[in-house]
Amino acid sequence: MASILIVEDDLELQHLLTMVLERMGHTIQGSPDGLDALYRLREERPDLVILDLMMPVAAGDAVLGWIRSTKQLKDMRVLVVSAHPNGELIARQLEADLFLKKPLDIHIFRDAVTVLLEG
């Protein structure tokens, strides 16, 4: 199936999302912060990035901005998952493919991932 990078500093949530996505047949890599994600994205090209906005070291908006401004990555699919009060607006302004608000409904999350990977 697809390769997915989960960029999430809440390791319990990262683990839960990993389990859900692995059961769907996807290959998952986790990243605890934006800086680690930037390093990974320079070397790897996942089919989808699941990105939190509020993280230490480098915030998700910086990561998404970098993805969209990098020629080799600008078409990468990005699902922003955040509790940030302005998360949906930030995601739209930075051209995320989709935004989901925390706390997540796992059924909606799975459907969103499927739609993004099929698109």
C-alpha cells in the first residue's frame, strides 16, 4: 500500500495512528517533531504526511510551508491534524490537502487517509 510519515509529538497518539494505518496495510514512519520531519523528507518521499501544527523544535506550519515551497515535494499530500485554534485556517493558507481537528474520530481519519491516497 502506501508509505506514510506521521509527524506528531504526542507519542501515544502517534502510536494509535500507526496501529490504525498499519491495519489498513500502510507502511508507517514516525517523527516526534518538525525538525526530524524535515530531515526525513529530504531523504524519503512518503505518499502522505500526517502533520500536527503545534510541536517543539520546528512547528508544523514551518514544515508544511517548506514542503509547499520545495520543488521536489510541493505535490506531496499533507493531512494536517491539530487542536490549534486557527488550525483549519493555517492549513488552508499553507495549502494542506485536508485538515482534521483533534480530538480525532478514527473512522473519519481512516476515510480521510483513504481519500487522500486515492486522489
